[in-house]
Amino acid sequence: MIAAIVTGTVLFTSGRKKAYEFAGLYQDLPFKMEKVYRPTIPSRTVSLTSFGAVGDGMTLNTDAFAKAIAELNSKGGGHLIVPEGIWLTGPITLLSGTDLHLEENAIIVFSADQDLYPIINTNFEGQDMRRCLSPINALGQKNISITGKGIIDGNGDKWREVKKQNAPPKVWKDLVKSGGVLSDKQDVWFPDEGYKAARATSGNFNKPAASLDENYIKTFLRPVLVSIRECEGVLLEGVTFQNSPAWNIHPLFSRNIIVKDIIVRNPYYATNGDGIDIDACENVILQGATFDVGDDAICIKSGKDEDGRRHGVPCRNLLIDRCTVYHGHGGFVIGSEMSGGVENIKVTRNVYLGTDVGLRFKSTRGRGGVVRNIWMDDIKMKDIIANAVIFNLFYAGKAVTEANGESPAKEPEYKADITTPEFCGIHFSNIVCNGAASAIFINGLPEKPVRDLTFRNVAISADKGIEINEACDIVFERVSVKTPGGDAPKVTNSERVTFK
């Protein structure tokens, strides 16, 4: 046996070098990407109960989590063991070298007491803004992880608005009885008056008017459940993340990330209830994850408009493999915040069942940024509510079930500039979809058409076939689309669209 010491951890290996666990994902990779390894966490362990924590679901354990993580960090890192029980707490801040490990039947529930969540400077939906501190957060840390078989619950139903059209009748009735306020049209429930006032100034997005008192609108400034910012060496494995106030998992400006075998759940009516938003990150492996959420499931972003272009941090070098999505606005999504650029992504062996859209690409004028070198292979879809594949460069902040994605009837002339988004070099192969409202819908910008797309070995059954507007250099090879009326492809304002 050969022993090696790495930052306090004793690793025992045989004379034979251990095979790299993700080697298969790197085979025939169409772009260069360095190998991503698990973070180095020392073998030291402490139990949460050693710091006075009580897992009765009523005792607040914020201080116990903070003291345990601080002690591990002060000694170079280690594993914080969260045993079986229900552990009520305020925010948990991860520090370098620490692993938050949930044993089976361990449930971390975050308190709904807003006083526990200070308002901080952060970035959400691609823009710099003030939001509440996330229940789980890390900023500028190295070698951190969340592992185990437990559940992390964000208590998000205490924060979110709910649209009547999205909620089951009983859920809507119970919400109205519980308190809160309704919109003027009685079709949206808000947790409080401050939330309603903020929504009135923000439209379809989540940046309120600066003139509003942020303490009055604090509920509207709801956080993502897990915020990982400017970190290096991150692992999320085995844990269930659910009931987030806004997005579930948001790695931002971070690198060398592994997300493996997690479950992400939200009610399907959860506003902004995304699964994972990989935002301006580099070198990411997402494998074996399961999503059932209220918005986009697997979403790739890199900043929005001027803020995104100013940061100028692309999202690149991502491997997404063997993921399953049961509900979501999109199974795999790029945009609409992509102002820093997105490149070098391979998506393989994914399954999407009953999502609004399967493969979704969205942006709009004002974003800027380039999305390129994206590869999707071996994707299986069933019962897709809207589009199996969609490119919509007229995205307006609505789900496809709320907007048809079509451009205005009369378009003024625009010239392409730094604010014009670009989608090019995107490749689809071995795609199967059993049932969709629309097979493939491509709607580019006149001043910057969607270009250089390939579809090879694609079979889709849908109510409507292929529609292409404002695109060029599109190749369909061995593509079969079955519709009730035998629709022929509709191609307008496009060049060099080839069917083989």
C-alpha cells in the first residue's frame, strides 16, 4: 500500500492508479475540458449534537450549525454529521474544507422567520441586486460539499407568490384562507402587502423599484435555497433539495463543480422554482440528478444585459449526463440571461417527461452574448406540453404555456450590435420525442439569425411539425417528424436550410 497525505487527509491507494470516475464523459468530447475532481475534505468529523443542537423540529439550531462549521474550518476542515431528526435552523454558511453531511432521515428545515435572513448585495437573474441571504450559502470558499441521504427543505411556500391558474383548487383555497393578499384581479396570491407592492413595479421579473423600502418588501426579495458564489471545488451529492423560496441551487462565478445523484423538488406551481441554475461557471459535471420543479429544471446562464456584459464571465465546459426531469418549464435550458456567453456544453442520456418544453433556448434583444458549441445526444422525451425543441429570441419572461413565442406582426428594423444575442454551432443527435404540441420551433432575430444548427437521427411525434423563421445554415439529416396532418416543414426568412 502507498499512503499519501493531502491537506490533512490520509488517502490509501494500491500500487495501481485508481480510474478517474468520470472518464466516460470525456470520451470523444468535442471540446477541451480539464478533469473535475471531488473537493478535498479532511477525514475529521463532528456531530451537530455536540454543539447543543436538538432535532425536534422546534428548537432553532442556527448557532449550533455556525459553531460546528467554524470549529471544523479552524482546524483545516472536515465533515459535519447531521444525524436523523428534524433540524430547524436559520441560514447555514459553508466555509472552506467543510462537508455538510446529512445521514438518512436527517431533515434540515429552514425557519420562515424573515428576521433571520439579512438583505445582502448579491446577483439574481443575471443582475446585481439586493436579496435576502440564502438558507445555504458560501462566498469565496474552496473545497466545500453537501452530501448524504437526507433532505434540505427551504420552507419556500412562506415566501413565494402563487398564480391561481397554476395552483390546484384546494391549494388556492387554502392559500387564500391562510392570509396574505390577492392581486387586484384576484388571480395572484402574495404573502403580504409589501410583496404585492414590489411586484407592481417589477413586471414579469424580480427587480423592484429602488425607491421601495427593502424591509417593507423583504418577502419579495426571497433568496435561492443554495447560493454558491465565487467558490472553487464544490460537491453536491445524494441529498434531496426541495421547497425553495426562489431557485433551488445557484452556483455563480464558481469553478470545478460536481453535482451527482441529487433530487430537486418543488411544487409545479412554485414561481421561479428552478431546479439548478448554473450561472457563469466553469468546469461543471452534473450527473444522475432528478428534477420535478416549478420552472426550468436544468438552466444555464451567464448574466443579464448591461450587468452581465460588464461582469463578462461566460458559462463554459459543462457535462450534463443521465438526468431525469418530470416537470419543469424546460428540461434543459440556456438563457434567457446569457449576456456573458455560453460555450462548450455536452448533454447526454437525459430524459424529460411531461415538461413544458424539452430543449429550450431563449433570449431577447438587449442581452448580447454568444451561445455556441453546444452538443445534445441521446435525449428521450415524452408528453411534452409545448415544444420538443425551441429557439425563441423574443423571450418576454413568460412560460411557453403563457406566450406563443412568436415575433410581433410588424417588426421595425434593427441593426446588430453588442446588445444582440447570438446562437450558433448547436448540435442535436439521437433525439426521440413521443408526443409534443410542436416538434421544432426556431424563431431568430432578423438582424442576427440563429445559425449553424444540425439535427441528426431525430424522431418526433407532435401535433405540429417544424417551423423555422430567421435562421441560416440548418441541416436536418435522418429527421422524422410525424404529425396528424403530415405537416411539411415551414421555412420563412431563412437561408440554406437543408433536409437530407
